[in-house]
Amino acid sequence: MPRDALILYAPLVLVTFAVAALAVAWAVPRVRTFALRVGAVQEGGAAHGLGVRLHQGRVPNIGGIALFAGFLAAVLVGSVLAPAQIDAYRAQLLAVVLGGALMTLVGFVDDVWEVSAGVRLATQFAAAGILVINGVTIDFITNYFGDVPFVFFPEALAVAVTLLWIVGFTNAFNFIDGLDGLSSGVAAIASLSLLAVALQLPDRGVSVLLLAAVAGSTLAFLRHNSSPATITMGDSGAYFLGYVLAAVSVLGALKVTAAVAVAAPILILALPVVNITQVTLRRLRRRQSPALAANDHLHDLLRERSGSPRIAVYLLWGATLACGVFGMLLAATPLPLVLATIAGSVALLGGLSLWRWREVRRALARA
């Protein structure tokens, strides 16, 4: 790597991260006020499909608007700051932003008025199609067992695999948005891990820009989303984050070495995939619709066994970080960068959680 790539990207990462965090910090209180005014809230304990919502009180549920606003502000500033590093991939960058905007919009409409599953799915495929049209596709898989290093897909199969991955992961990420702070923390850890992978070569500008924007946005949002949350990201945020993380995972700029192309990003994003797989199999076994909401996710099982939603969240953050470490090592990420990612993730998530806990304690003391 190396060192040259880190020096090249350091200003871009720092500025993009900071702009995203500041923009989300500014936007969240305003989005929360707007949500309360228009009634865009979820009632804690209310029925949700076959399950119940687990948060407490009336919580605004359109935090995805603040997340997207911070992300967009950061991408705009970053794209001006580092034009040389992203010129060759501007079409892909625009595709990700447009697709993310579409996912945020359909999620927002679903949060406020509810949208049929068919419309949501059609919109997700349309957003994935924007990527495919602009050349963001999974063209091959790594062949670990044969003499040929890669198995290349015919064009039609590459398109199909890409569409299924983008739509599948978008919904998988939405499935883990069930406990305060869980999905925002998972997105932050995954984006920081993917960022460490992307930082290894000097032509990874678009991936670095997008991932720094996601990391800054989600960490700033976590400040308000940690238990007890004052706002949730809703479908608008979950669809947006799932889509962007899935898109970045298949950008050509993340194929760091021939040996690990595609595999490392998928490993880093493994937790939502494992969750949606076990949920689907569990519901099919009970002859229930996999799309119907219920309290049978990994976070629900851990919450029941541990007796604490917070413990369940921390355990799943830890599992995400472990997947991130394995993915970074598979991508031959230098050990100092792996250790820095671990330390940064633990310090940032731990610090924000502690900040929220102390804030709640002070509020209870004044009550």
C-alpha cells in the first residue's frame, strides 16, 4: 500500500467524515421536530406484523432523511476536494447517489404512509438497475479450488447476480434495524472496515469518498439513535444504507487484489446476510411469509437470551467488527491499519454510547 495511498486520501477521508458528521448533527434535531409535527412516529410496544416494536414511547421514524442529507453534503464537498481521484468513476458515483436518493424516497413514503411490498421491491430493482446501467456489476467470482483464479460471468448472469445482491442486501440490512443503535452501529463498523480495504491503492477514490461519508453520517446519527433512541432511521435510512453498502461492495474500486476480489467485502457485510438467511428459513419452516415482520431475528434471540437489548446490540456490534477484521485480513490489509480500524471503531461507538447513557442519567436526575 501503500503509505502513499494513505497520504493521498487522508485529507479526503477527514474532510468527508467531518462534513457528514456535522451535517447529520445539524439535521437530526430538525428532522425530529418535523417528524413530530407531521406524526411520522412509531409507538413503542405497538403491533408490527406478527411481532411488536421494542423501543419505548413515541419515536420519530424518518431519521433516514438526516442520514441522506449528511451523506449527500459530504459527497458533494468530497467530490470537489478530490476531483483527480474520482474523475474516472464519476458515472458510478452519480449512480450510487441517485440510487441512494431513490431508496431514501421510497423508504420515507413507506415510513409515513406505507407502501406495498410490490412497489418497494420494484423500486429497489430500479435503483439497482441504475448501478448496472452505469457499469457497476459483479463480473466474476474468485475460484479458490481450481487452477483458473476467476470464474467470469456471462453478461446476462452478471446483471442478474448484481441485481439480486443489491436488492437482497438492501432488504437484509433493513431486517437488522430492530434495536436502538444496532443498524447505525453495524453500518458504521462495516463502512470503516470497507474503508480500510479501499485505502490500499491510490485509484480507490470513489469508494473512499462514499465510505467516509457513510461512516461520518452513521456515527453522528448513533449519538441520537443509541438506547433509548430519540429517533430511528426507519425504512428510509435502512434502505439507503443497505443500498450504498451493497453498491460499494461491488464497485470495481474495491477489488483490491486478485485473490480476494469480491470475497472480502461480502465477509465484512456478513451479519445482515446471516440474519436474513436464518429468518427466511425459520419462517418458511413455520409456513409463514418471510416478508412479514416478527420478533425472530438474531437480535431478538440474543435479547431474549441475554435479557438486555443493550447487551444484544453490543454483541452484534462485536460480531460485525470480527467479520470486518477477517475481511480486512483476507484483503491483505496491513496490520497497523487493521488495528487502527479496530481501535477507532471501539472508541467511537463506545464513546457515543457512553455520551448517550450519561445524557439519559442527567435527564432522569433532573426529572
